[in-house]
Amino acid sequence: MSVTDITYSELPNIDTNEFSIPNSASLQPDSGTHKPRILLLYGSLRERSFSRLAIEESARLLEAYGAETRIFDPTGLPQPDSDDGSHPKVKELRELMIWSEGQVWCSPERHGAMTGIMKSQIDWVPLNMGGVRPTQGKTLAIMQVCGGSQSFNAVNQMRILGRWMRMVTIPNQSSVAKAFLEFDETGRMKPSPYYNRIVDVMEELMKFTLLLRDNKEYLVDRYSERVETAEQVSKRVNQASSGETK
């Protein structure tokens, strides 16, 4: 909505043609008819990976809530910058990133941080595709599994990473302490407060995804990008890509 009829004496630097007042009328009132598309990532390659088991449990819950889910297997994914992006696993991951409307990330905590396997998956996502991050405006739920007592180092890191990727990270999160005690021999999660928290997180992710997915383009539309010329956008994006900075 153009607001050129408003007096801008106090805002001399504003381009009045591109300044737009947020309004509820611009939001889409109806949700899309297809199932919410959720991509799930985990951060371990172990045969009995508790982050993978937590992700599989999450996928079951999301499908019960009405979502369509895809779980990416990071086995065989090359290290970032070791390939030009033509590797089949890199292509698969990037296509899933574009396909998704929401995501779930679950990493073990290793040395007080998310694993390199988890971070590598995110590092393979291009900073831009046509000047826009492919993760921009998508919803995100974050979880971690712990070998010992409960910690939040990995989820705190992933929350920062989600913001950097311009995702809408939901307020709730999950951290499963002593994860080796929380899954049975078949890989199913046992009833517990930890399980209930994962149910809460998946429920909240679905609500936020239904609320935001049809309004993504409006919600991430920015004044600073509207006033840029095509040449300026290209220059900024190329600088960001070469320097790996925002």
C-alpha cells in the first residue's frame, strides 16, 4: 500500500514510493489446500542415531497432524566447498529446501555444540538463489539429543542459525537428556515428558506453518530491497556469496 499522502517531513531519507505500512488486509486469509510440506534434518551418521530416531518420531507426529514429510539422509553428503554443487546429495538437499514450507532440525550435542554433520547440511544451502535465500520465510523447529544431562547449547546455536537463514523459528524447542534411555530396542521413543515436549513442538510447528506459509512473500518483503536497483542487488549478493557473509 502506497502512503505518499502522508507527510514525510520527519523522514527525509524515505523513498515514499516504496514505503509501505503493514496491514492485515495484505495477509492471505485462507490457507493452501495442500498438506504443509516439512523437511526434517538430523545430525549423526551412527547406525543407532538418536537424532535420527527423534526425527523419525517427529515425522510420524507431523503426518498425524496432516503434514507431508521428507527426511534427508546426510550419508554421502560431501563437505562444503569440496564440490561445485553438482553432487547428487547436494542437489537433493537443495531441492528439498526449496520444496519445504517448514523444517525440523535435530542435532546431537558434541563438544558443547551442534555436530559438523548438522552444520554441513545448512552450509550447502546457497546464501541466495536469485537474490533470495531458499530458506527465507520458512518455519523452523529445533531439537537436540544429549548423551548426558540436559543441555541447550546445540538448540541455542541452531536458533541463531535459523535467524541467519531468515527462517521463522518457533518459540518452543526440545532437548532430550540421556537419549540412550529414551528409545526402545525398535527405535521408538518411550512415553515421557521428553516425548510430550516433542509432541508440543510438532504441534506448534504445524500451527505456525499453516499461519505463515501463504503469507511468506508478504512477510519477508523489505523496504531496503524494494529501493535497490537490479544492479545494486547483484553487487550486494555477489559480495555476500564471495565473502560468506550476510
